[in-house]
Amino acid sequence: MQQLPLDSLRAFISVYELQSFTAAGQQLGRSQPAISLQLQRLEDMLGVRLYARAGGRIQLTPAGAELMDAARAMLNLNDQIIARLTEPELSGRVRLGITSEFASKLLPQVLGQFAQGYPNVALEVTSALSKQLITKADDFDVIIALTEQGGKDAAQLVNPVQWLELRQEPLVWVGNQDSHLLPSPLPLVMAPDGCIYRRRALRALRQAGIASRITYTNTDFSGLTAAIESGLGITVLAQSTVPADLERLHRVADNVGLPELGEVGVMLSTRAAENSAAQQLGQFILERI
């Protein structure tokens, strides 16, 4: 009887979540050709196509979408069993600081898996701007923050040896289905001053000669997305955190093209060397993001 290879399922999930075979290989410690070969063998085994490219993105076929849910469940169960049997006594408190959009979009499943695998670890999660997390780094055991220069700006404030770049994340313009009709000056929904996205957006618009104004400010990710859904303006988000009910924008009214925004670094810091629970959470995140 055939058995689904868990390594291939993990590669299948990583390629879709990271939108890159190369990035998935880096995350899993394999080469890009090795990842491609794993997925080709998985498709051959199942007799279906799992991916389809559309609009420059890696999309799931109907069979791929069905497999995605099952693959996540299988890996979740696998990781829970290993965690419980190999480190059943792990306990303690972990203070996690994380930017709000990653807390809302990417980490619920990861933290849920960790909590199930290590029920005696108490997690204290704080969401804030990256600048605030970095300047108050001593208040946290584990931090996920964004930096403009691949960690160089973080290194100015804390020991650079303690920071690891998880990946480079493209920034994109985001709005609702009618945002391309918004008038000039372009209304913006942004986090407060000090936010990397806000700074990047205003600089890019200014350089492109596109007039803009900030119409709504909120530190909370759900508040920002609700404002966009209500038509108050557009915003900038990391590509992997765009909610399903919002859209990537390339143009606005009068067919004016929006400027490119570049990438930011997603950084991980695990500061408490003596805290085994914090070290385990850092490794858990590193393997999944």
C-alpha cells in the first residue's frame, strides 16, 4: 500500500505559502531542484496536478486545495506526536512579540500546533510595530519583526548575532474590489508613524509623483483591513498576509500605475538562551515560516 511522504507534503505546503520553490528549499534545507523533484514525484504518485500559475502567483488546483487541508492536518498530528513523546516535560513561560499582521494571518495555526504539542508552556503574545518590538527587545523571549535592510536596522539596536532572517517578504498594495476607482489624492489606510509599510508607501508615492493623504490610522491589523473593506482607502501589506477578501492592486483611478514597494526582511530573535521553552518555540517557528 502506498504511503504519502511527509517530507513531500511539507515541501508542498512551503512552496504554496512562500510562493517560491527556492524559498521553500531554503526553509527546508534542500535545493530548489530537490524540492521540484519531490513535488513532481508527489504529483506522479497521486496522478493529479497540484499547482497552477496565474497572475504571477502559484495557485492550487482543486486537487491541490483538497490535499492542502489534509496535508496540514497530517503534519500537525505528526508534529504533535513527536513533541509529546520526545519532550513531554517542557514547561515555562514564553513572551512572544510579533507584528500584528503576522500575528493575525500566519501564526494562529503555528501557535495552535505549539500549544497542543507543549501544553505546559504558557505563551504571552504582544502585537506591536516592529520598531517598538526591537526597542523593547528585553521585554520578550522571542520576537518576529520586520526590518527594511535585512536585519541591518535591527542590528543597530540589539546584538546582531541574536537575529536570524526567516525570509524576504515582498510588499504589495492592497484594497477592496472598488479601490482602483478611488480619486486623487489617493486615500491611505496606515499604521501610525514609525511603521515600515507607512514609510515605504509614502516615499514610493512621492517619488512616483502620486498625490496621497492618510485618511485612517490604526495599529491593529483587523482595524486596518476593516477600514479597507469599508472603502476608506488602500494600504500596504506583506504579500503572504493579504486577507482572502482583499485584493492586490496594481493601478488606481485614471489607470495610474502604483509604484513598486520592494521587500522587507522577516526577522526572528530568540534571546533567552536559558529558557528552553523559548528556544523550542523559536525553532518551531523557524521550521514553519
